[in-house]
Amino acid sequence: METISWPDFEKVEMRVGTILEANDFPKARNPSYQLVIDFGPEIGIRKSSAQITHLYQKEDLIGKQVIAVVNFPPKQIANFMSECLVLGAVGDKKEITLIHPDMKVSNGQRIA
């Protein structure tokens, strides 16, 4: 594991957002959803591609709060532009368990 400095860590903008939409993403190489996430007035609405289809149904994701890195540059995934990276724990079978606050908080709150 590579060690990073505290200033490196401070550059990573992890924020809380609420999923507004979850749609199928048939053009993705691996089974994924296209998510639309509200990060509050400072960050706004961002889109993300997330490989979370093994553990989550689209309809169960609406209204769920998640943690995402919001200061990566946009990344083209098939025909979709992903604007943030939703964080999750990767299991043995590569299934992703979303990381989320255990209490509802305001969208846009920074993770420290």
C-alpha cells in the first residue's frame, strides 16, 4: 500500500449526495446503473456510473444517500459522462456495497 501525505488527502472532495434517479446502463462493459445524484447547492446535480447491480435494485436506490468523490475530472464510460465516483466496499466476488451515512444529513456535506 502506498502512503500519501495529509495535503494529498485534503485534495479529495468526498461529499454526501442523495440519489434522484437510477437507470439501466446497457452499454456499460460491466453491469451498471446510471445514477443522478443531488449534492446540494454548492456542488449541484452530478451523474455517475456505478457497478452496483448485484446488491441493489434501481427502485431501492431512489432517495438513498451516498458518499462520492466529486472533484475528479469527468470520465467517458461508453456513451455516458460520469461526473463523480460513488464510493463502496468491494467484496470477494467484486460486488459493491455502497458507503453511506447512517443518519440523514444535508446534501453536500463534506466527508473529513
